[in-house]
Amino acid sequence: MARKAFSGDLVRQLPKGRMEPYRLWFEYLKQALKVMPQKVDRDFYAQWGEVETADFDEWWQDSWRKLFAVPSSISVISTEQDFRGCVEDPDCVIIRVFRNGTTTQKLSDIKGLLEKRFGKSGSRSQAVPSFSITAKRSVHYPALRHKLRFMQLVEEHVTIEVATRRYVEWAETWNAKLAPKSRRRTTVPGTLARFAKELDAYEADLQKRSRAKKTEAFFNAQKDVQRFLKSGQKILSNVASGIFPGSS
């Protein structure tokens, strides 16, 4: 059985309902601190601590509640501090439930109590975390990971040609280590796959003749990869200024 994605606990919850978007934000920030440290708004990220040297899993345990979480719609009050906070919060109500009576009756009574307290439409206010993921449309997070990985390879190998080769090799090596039906398999973005194919065709032609020409398809694929890289760099710039992912 697949492990359920982490979305919070009995007191706090993540607005995006899973950890992966926040992991990506962390990794993009780490890359921004590496390649454009002078552009990173360090005052904005002061509460994040020393991201450059931090391991995400350890950092996450200490940070997710205060940085990204909002109060759960229903939570268990386990400390005096939580109790006092709820008493003072106009958008919160403490409910005492006795053991006697059926569950159905209890649920009906709780519904009536909440409607009396907040009205049938509920509270109009909405909790906002200290740091929010911002996007005008739905975000395809795997695409963000592809772009981040490619930027890292370009940073390491300088040219998009070599970085494209390394990306394909990395994906093939990664998938070869996994079980055939593993859900952790990765893919090569279509943009990179097409350019890799054109690189193969050009190099094969070059072996046949010393003055092989690059085709129109080659240049079109190359331009697509350049746009792919530029899109990732725009997201990296957004993150440096405190926005993730923003528009690319």
C-alpha cells in the first residue's frame, strides 16, 4: 500500500495538502543561494535559517509548522497554550463531547452548535500561513523539478548540449535501479528528449562526413531547450525575491 502523503497533523495542516511543493521551494532557494546569492532577499527568508547547509528532512521537521501551516479545521487541544489560543480566537470554538449518546446524535448536535456559533455559511475569514505558494493557475510540480534538475546540470556542465546528454543519462540510470512498477520512476521532458534525439542524429551524420550540417529541426529543438532553461531561471529569480513559483 502506498504511503499517504504528509499533509499535517492533528493541530496544523498544509494549505497545499502535501509536502512536495514546499520541498521544491526549499531546493530552488538552495540553488538560488548558490548561483545568485546577491539577489536573494535574505530578510524575507530570515525565518528559514541556514538553508545553504541544511538537509531538507531535518529542516522540515523544525520549520513546517511555523512557516507553511495553518490551523486545522478540526484539531485536538492538548496543551494549555492551545486552549488559551482557541478561547481568544473569534474563529475558533471549543467543544466538549460526553461519552453518552450515539455518534449520529453527537454529530448532529455538533453541526447545530457550529451553525449557531458561525452561521450556516461558516466563518468568512481564512487562515494565511507565514509563507504562501503563489501561482495564478494550477502548478505542475514535476515540471518544476525537471527544470531545477536541468539548471543544476547546466551550472555543472556549462552547455545545454552536455546538460541534455547528462539529463537523459541520469534518468536512464535512475530508472534502471528501480523495480519495473515503481512509482518513483522519472521521465525525460519532451523538450530535452527531442533535442537529445537531434544531437544523436547530428553526431551520427558527423561520423559519416566531416562537414555535417545541423538541420532546421536541430535548431528548433535547441531553441525549445533554451526556452525551457530560461523558464527555470525565471522561477529561480522569483524565488530569490520571495515568490514561489510565480510566473515563468
